[in-house]
Amino acid sequence: MTELSETHKQFISALFALNKTMEELFASGNVALFTEMNAEIKELHRLQSGSEDPVMKALDIECGVIYGNFNMIVAVLRTTEDGTIDAGAQSALNKFLHNIDEAVVNIASALGVV
């Protein structure tokens, strides 16, 4: 990849922040980190969605994986009783998080930062 624009740098920074939050979430199981993830994903979406930049457009599919899977996480969390996450919900959350993590790695690879 050639020289990065300021938008690309901001996107990479937000991607790294998301990766760090997910690392903390996996290590701690602290579901409060979903709020932080939400803010980071909103920033990614703000920078990427609808962009005419060829680099950002090339990330559409992987970003869609992040956005879609996070929406599913929110849906699962809304269905839990009193915030209690049962085994089925935990399994679904783990799968959605895995999908997001894989997309983050794929994007970072595509951008040449890993």
C-alpha cells in the first residue's frame, strides 16, 4: 500500500483500539467492555461506510462482518434475562466475537499493518 491518508490512519487507530478492547474482553469476560466496543465500531463505521476512497471501499466486506456481528451481539444481550448470560447466549457471543476478531485481522493484513 502507498502512503496512508489521515482517514486511513484514523481508521487503523480505531481498529487497533477495537482489537485492544476485544483482547481485554476475552481476558476478563467483562461485558461492560461492549460499550467501549460499540464506540470503536461506530468510529470505524463513520470513517469507512459510504466512503468513495478505494482503500476504504475495498474493506466493505470485512467491515460488514464487524458491523453485522456486533449488531448480533447487541441482539443477544438484549434477550438475556436480568443481564444473565446463559450457556447458549455465551456460545453465540463467542462466535460473533470470533468473527469480529477474524475480520479485524483480515483488515489489518489488507492494510499492511500486520
